[in-house]
Amino acid sequence: MYARGAPGTMRPVTATDPRSTLGDLLVIEGGTPLSGRVQVGGNKNGALPIIAACLLTEHECVIENVPRIRDVEVMAELVGSTGAEVEWLEQNTLRIKAAGDIMPAIDRALSVRIRASILLAGPLLARCGEVLVPPPGGDVIGRRRIDTHLHAFAALGADVEVERDFMLRAPEGLVGTRFFMDEPSVTATENAVMAAVLAKGDTTLINAACEPHVQDLCRFLVSMGAEIDGIGSNVLCIHGRASLGGARHRIGPDHIEVASFIGLAAVTRGELIIEDVEPEDLYPVVHGFERLGVRIELDGRTLTVPDDQDLTIRDDFGGQVPKLEDGPWPQFPADLTSIAVAVATQAKGTVLIYEKMFENRLVFTDKLVSMGARIVLCDPHRAIVTGPAQLVGERVDSPDIRAGMAMLIAALAAEGTTTIGNVGQIDRGYERIDERLRGLGARITRISG
């Protein structure tokens, strides 16, 4: 349970402090195939906006299959810092009740720890008529503009003041609108939808993001009594309501975690069975990995990575070098480009990895090069990878969540011992990753910092 108090004083009583793993190290002995069965966890990027959305109602919400990771713990603290009751009922079940007066401000000390802190802006603006928003933190993977968020709030009738912080005011309430999003930003779409569900009248969002976690948020809001048309498309129509009720909701499986385990299994040449996947979320993932030569078998909600992988990059017609590029859903997810780079180092052939969205995402490739990878970083967005390369153990640090997973994939494929520092970055996105990998045969040890 989170006790009420001044902003910044909320701390979970039963949970491990999410900052405690920042100085940890992972020591990995490479060369052991991963094999067995693994249950995929709840979608981190779905849990974060859904936790924030609980501020839209005074009624109790219970969220199941919540990944117990650092970013989720911080988001729970942020919601608790507004005065809401936040309680872990079980390891992965969260209860939130935001009854009574809610503080219309986002805690600054907590905000700098995660990018997703911006997701409280929409619910607090809709609920309280105003909100003070400090600049969000998060991974340093390039410029991450919030202009689309602010333009959406302004279109809904809010006054926007931009100084060091952002002050949003709509004392008479928000009003439905027709709004074209200048980029299909996931978090801006989520913020706009959460604000619009309590607006007067109808709102149409054009060029909206439609990733699986955006869809999951919309389904949660519908279970609270919202009316949203077009879920799964890039045009969302929200019919405003005066109030919303409570709900019980189960977070969908994390397709990014599924893809991470696919990469781990492919490079170690072990047979891995991943259970409780959502097939509809995996088409772009499977397509991207097949281009890298990974063979995947999908049977209902079970995905198998066989142990007899060939890992030969599939050239374009005419023998041209292929390109694997990310983009808005349903294109290959940006969160998987780092992981694709690591897998490509172990595949026969050459591929261009094109990361369009964040100019610093691929900078980590120098760490893979130090392990023996053959990578040419053309510019901040493009890397040419030629494989297979014999990787060797090295001492590296994780700069962000997905780069950390890429290093973990490389370490398990490498000869010798790899030590990965700044493990707290990996823990932000993957629950108990070292324990789960040991259960699949990995030789991995955590050293507490």
C-alpha cells in the first residue's frame, strides 16, 4: 500500500525499491543454448497508461498481469503521489482507487525517472481541470518531443503555458474536437484519448497510433464505460462521458518481450517455447525476424523457436542487401531495432538496420563492436551488420532498456564471460530476467551493486 502524504513521499511498503538495481551487474557465461518453456509477461507499455487512466474515476480499478518492473513501480508511485490509494494485491495485481480530492500535479522527483510520467497529464487535466507537468525523463535515445501532446490538449480546449514546466488549464472542462496528430505518437495518442473520454461531445483523432498497447488502453477505458470507435485503426472516435466507473482488467502479453526471447533463443540455438502470446500482435515481429533467417512456429497462443536454426539473412530480389526498418504500427517496432542488430551479428549475410524514430538508438553498437561484431554505423539512424561474427566476452554497460537486452543476447552468444553494468536499465523493461533465463539454462549471475 502507498501511504498518503506530501508529493514525493510515496513509497511501496511491500515492493523492492525500483532504484535498488541500478548498480547491479550481470555476469554471463556464453555458449549455452536456451531451452524450455517461458511465460510471457504483461505489456509494460500497456500497463503504464492503464495505471495512469485509473485517475479518471473515483471508483476502484483492479489491474491484473502487471509486470513488476522498475518503470511500473515508479508509475504506481506517481499515481500514489496524487493522493490515490495504490496497493499490490498480489505479485502482479494492482488495485487503485482515486477517490476524493486528487492533486493536479505530477511529482517532479519521480517524473524525471521515467518518460511515461507525461501520461498523467491527460487524466489529471480531464479530472481536475488543470495540471502542472514537469519535463519527463526516460531513456536518452534521442529527442522525444511532446509537442503533439500539447497540441492535442489545446485542441480539446486547454490553455497551455510553456516555461520550465507545462501548465495546462481547462477550468470549464474539455470540449470534443477533430484533431490531426502531426505524428502517430503512442503516448500522445494515449494522452489525447484519456483526456477526451471525459470531454463534452465527440473527439476524432486522425493519424493516431494503433500499437497493441494503445488498443489495450482503449479496451480498458471501454470497460470503465467510455465509448471509443475505431480501436486498432489510425482514426479513433471518442464519445465523451460525464464520468467513468471502476473496472477489472488484465494487461495483454508483451510482444516486445516475446520478440526478445525469440532473439535469445535464435542466437543460442536452443528450442524455446513461449506461452500465452497474442498472435495478432506478432505479424510484424515474425516478418522482421524471418528476414534475419529466424524460423518461428506459431500455433494459437504458443510460439516455438526451433533449435535447428539456419540464421541466413534473406536477401532482396537480385541479391541486393535487404533493409529492416521500423515504423508506426503495424510496421516493425522501433523497440526491436537494437535486438535485431544483436541477432543479425549471428546471421550469415548483410543487412541494413534502419531506425527512423530515435537518433541515438543505435549508438550502443560500439559495445557490440568491442565484442567482435562487424557493424558499420553509417549515421545515427542506420547500421550495416554483417555476420556471423564470433563474439567474445567483454565488460559493457547498458544505456537503455532495449540496448541492454541486445547486449544480453550478444553475451549469451559470445565465447567467454561478459559483464553487463547498469542493469537497472534492463530491469526497467524485463521482470526478473536473470532468474527466468537461469530457468532456461543460461549461466547468468547477478551481483548486487
